[in-house]
Amino acid sequence: MPKEYPRAARLNSQLQRELDSLIREELRDPRVKGVTLTSVDVSPDMRHAKIHVSVLALEGKPAEAAKALNGAAGKLRVSLKHRLAIKHIPELHFHGDETAANADHINRLIRAARDSDREHAEDRGEKD
């Protein structure tokens, strides 16, 4: 695994903050409503940034949000140029992050199993 350099870590954090602000302030596409940037990883040469996005809405589709953000990547890069004091703004590559949706699905399965166990225990006359 490559060593994480402090400069890359600082840039990751700064890009995440600025992009989050820009997406909320400048983009009007309904597909990016409720988008959360889960991680930003800048390449070692600082030329590319891989950004993972999640959608908080219950029926949110991270892949659609990522597609919309990739379409707006040029506009976001221009806006970043005005906000950041770095020589080269990395190319932005957005990717959907299914972690939140997967976690929600697992939580629903656990609740259903727990409820089923409780019903079976009541049918047998047992207490919790």
C-alpha cells in the first residue's frame, strides 16, 4: 500500500470540504440532492481525484448522482481553481458508494430476524 503523504491528506480533506460546498451552492441537478462525499483520494502525482459519493435519500441512487457529478466535473474544477491556492486542480472522477444502502439493507434484515425470533418465542410461551 502506498504511503499517505501529509500533503495528499491535506488536499483530500480540502477538496472534500470545497466540493461539498460547491455541490450544495452551485449545482441545481435534482440527481445530486442529498449527496454526501464519503471519501476523496488524490493520486500521488496530484493530477486525479477519485471521489466516492453516497445519497442519503431512501431511494437515492449513488451511481446516478456520480454520473451527474461527472457531467459537472468541468464546472466544479473551474470553481475549485478560484477557491484553492494550488497550481494544478486535479481531474475529478466521481464514483457511487453503495455502503450506506448496503448498511440499511443489513439493518432491515437484522430487524426482521429479531422480530421473527420474538414471534417464535411468544408462540412457544417464552419471554424475552
